[in-house]
Amino acid sequence: MPGGTAKFLRRAFGLVPAGPNYFFPRHTLIVRLSHWINAGCLAFLLMSGLQIFNAHPALYWGKSSDFDHPILSLTAQPTETGYTGVTQIGPWHWDTTGVLGASNVDGIQMARGFPAWATLPGPQWLAMGRLWHFFFAWLFVINGLLFWTYIFARGHLRDLLPGKADLAHLPREILDHFQLKFPRGEAAKRYNGLQKLAYFFVIFILGPLVVLTGLTMSPTMDSAFPGLLWLFGGRQTARTIHFICAFSFLGFFIVHIVMVILSGTWNNLRSMITGSYAIEGKDD
Amino acid sequence: MTENRRGFLTKVGAGATAFMLSGCTSLSQQKWLADLLAKVEVLTRHAQRLFARPDTLAPEFSKRDIAPVFRANGTLDPATPDYASHAANGFRDWRIEVGGLVEHPLSLSMAQLRAMPSRTQITRHDCVEGWSCIGEWTGTQLGLVLAAAKPKAEARYVVFYCADNMTSAGDAPRFYYESLDLLEAVHPQTLLAYQLNGQALPIEHGAPVRLRAERQLGYKMAKYINRIELMDDFSRLNGGRGGYWEDQGYSWYGGI
């Protein structure tokens, strides 16, 4: 393919910005590897987690389960023709038939918390859901610890830690994000304040929190570290926080994907696969 | 050009991942995969026991934490003629045979079990489904019973046989059974419990005697126990995985 055509195609697909540009090594191999391992783990963990949740689709606050007063429940009420799925949060109820509380498995309506397309495996199968969950939980923790070690050892913490200047620029950043104005040129070489806040939150708060609340649900770990129960206010509270963490990861994922798409899909994707990120302007 | 090719390869990779996720349900039916995923169970057990020493106690609670109604799960009544006649006379003739790899096989009546030193503990019952209930259990430490039976050196597991048949009428009976290793069996909070909240154990909770293993999940705590056997290996017993639910794919190690 002639050089000119190739360049045209690369621009047309948004692989490189129009105008003069050069490639900047944005992510190291370790960061890219751990990112994709983490992404895979979270997908398996979320879906197998929903399978486990479906075994008792209700959440409580405190040491034990107050079955008459769950803070959230996905239940099915029998009707003449099948079920009505009901989602309850505190005093509120919604009819969520077809998605939450009651949904179809292979064309047959069943009482189940989350629908088959969201759980792993699809049909109700707690034992298998647990096998998937604990396998990927180990991978998630090992990968996370290696990533932490790497960023501390290489001094990358300062790239993720929001500084005073980042916080001062935050209102401006938020406004820019809403206007879909993203950093370009030199400014695109480092994370902006919102990115730092989001990444710092998932790496140093959400990650440890989801692991610790998961461990608090283990009766053996509670005997080894009773402090976990004190920290989270009981096993059922820990289970509820674990569930909130899972959906916070999902929320992060959705915003992350939207941002990746809006701020230059292919350039972002390439930088997370090959490491190279195209920067507008001339290399100096 | 390499960027383009790499980009294409990534899309293929992403597509393969999506295909894998949707195919995971059928993959789950493959025995080799379940066996591979289950390898992690050994890692989990070793890791947990690294932190939880043999004598670390499960948290105990106060009277005001006790659930007004303790949820019953699994078999709620074995309902066999034999069990019904035991229940009718207050389990006076119920016996727990202790045998297998022991020097002194025992046959304990409920009165003999109750005459042994007892332990009362208010603990949290954690079901594998995710819920928890707090109750006060009274019973004999399993360690005391085992000490009386004197396990032989090669004994490694304690198997509990139960009076509840898990199959429906007409099918060949399969009675509930469970097993612990000796480390968990001699834990101070592991009881042969005969009381819940100060009352004789109700039928739905495993009358006249059930296991309490407070660092484990609910399915490990066999109800309606009538025989205890010490073994060096349970791989030739029933489904070979050491328990009724284990034979259905649940982990033998129930610590998480």
C-alpha cells in the first residue's frame, strides 16, 4: 500500500490526529498487561458475583440478616400466568418483571434476582458461580498486588495522586469534559485532575474495599481477623458494601468506556495495546 | 501499518473474549474446567489456614444479637418412619455410633452425650447462599468425643452420617453426609450441638444432634447425626468428594 494511502486510512479511522503528530510511549508493557488482566477479571467477577447474589437476592445492614427488612431485594410474586418481578430498595418498590426479580431462562419465566444474560453461568448454579468467582478473585488480587508494587517501585504514584494544582483546576476540567474538550499536545501526556481522581479512587479505594469486604464474608477470615467485622460493621453490611463496590466498578467501567470513545477511540485503544499514543504537534 | 494490524488483532481478541463469556455456561459443564477452577480451593484453604491458626475462635455475640427466628435450611424434617418414632419418644433411643479408625468405638446415647462437659456459644451461622443468623448453641465439643474414641494415627477425616434422605420417594435413598479434617474437628467451637437458644434442638434444625463448625459455611454442619466415622481418605465414599453438597460440585473446604 502506498505510504500516502496508508496515512489517509490511519487518519480516516482516527488512529492518528490530523496535522503534524508524533508517537509518545504512554503506557509501559506492565501497565498494559495488568490493565487487560484486570479488565477480564472484573468481567468474570461481576457476572459470577451476580450468580452468587441470586442464591439469596437480598441485602441487609448489620451483623446478621433481618429477613423481614432487607435494604434491597429482588423478589418474584406468583401471578396466574407466571411471576411479577419486584425490586425493593428501602420503602420503595418497582415492577421490574423481565429483568430483575423474574426473567426468562431459555424461554421459561423463572424467579431469579438478576437475569441469565448478566450471570455466570446463565442458569441458577451457585456452586459453579463460586468456582468462577474465587478463581478470578485470586487472579484479581495477585494482579492488583503486582501492579501496586510496580507503581510504588517505579515512582508512578505521583502520576496518579491528585495534587493541589489538579484540585484547583477541577471546576475548569469538569466544564471542559462537559464540552468534550480534552487535553491535547503536551497536556495529553499526563493524566488530568479528573482522571487522577477516578484512577486513584478505583486503584486505592475501590480495589482494596472490594477485596476486604469479600474476605469479611468468610467465617474463617472473621476468626483470623475479627477487626474486619468491626471495620465494616458486621458480615451483612460487608456483603452490602461488596455489592455496592461491584456496581461502582461497573459505573467506572461505563464512564471509562464513554471517555475512551469521546476522547479518541483508536488512539486510546492503541496506546493501551501497543503503548504508543499519537500526540499533536512536533516532537522536541 | 503495524498499528493497524495490532488494532485488528485486538478487535479479534476482544471478540474472542465476548464469545468466551457467552460460552462460559457451556464451558461450565465441562468437567475438566470445573476441576481446573476447583484447584484454587486448595490455595484458598492453605492461605486461610496460614492466617487462621488452629485455635482462632469465630466471633461470639451477646444475647441481644440472637435472631428472633433462626432460619432453617436444607432438610426440615427427615420424615422417615424410623425418625418419626425417635421423635415421638423424645430421641431417648437415639444413638451416635463413633467408629472407623479409632481404638475405642463408641455408641453414645443422647443422655451420655449430655452428661459430658458442655459448651455454650452465641455464634453467627453463615449460609453459602449469603445470609447470616445468630443463635446460641449448646453441645459437647467434638474433640472430647474423639478423645474418648482415641483416633488411630492414620485417621485424617471425621465423616458424619445423617438420618435425612435427600432423594425423592421412589428413588434409591442417598443420605446427607459431611466431613471435616481433624484440625477443624478438634477446634474448641466444633460441637455436637443438642440445644438451640436453651431449648432442645428443634427438628428443623437437626434434632436430636447436629454439628456446629463455626469457621465454616452452613452446609458443612450436618444435622440429624447418627454415625461418625474416622477415615484416612473419603474418595471411595459416595461421590468421593466428602459430602452431599460437595458431590454436587460445592467446595469441600467451606471456609469462604
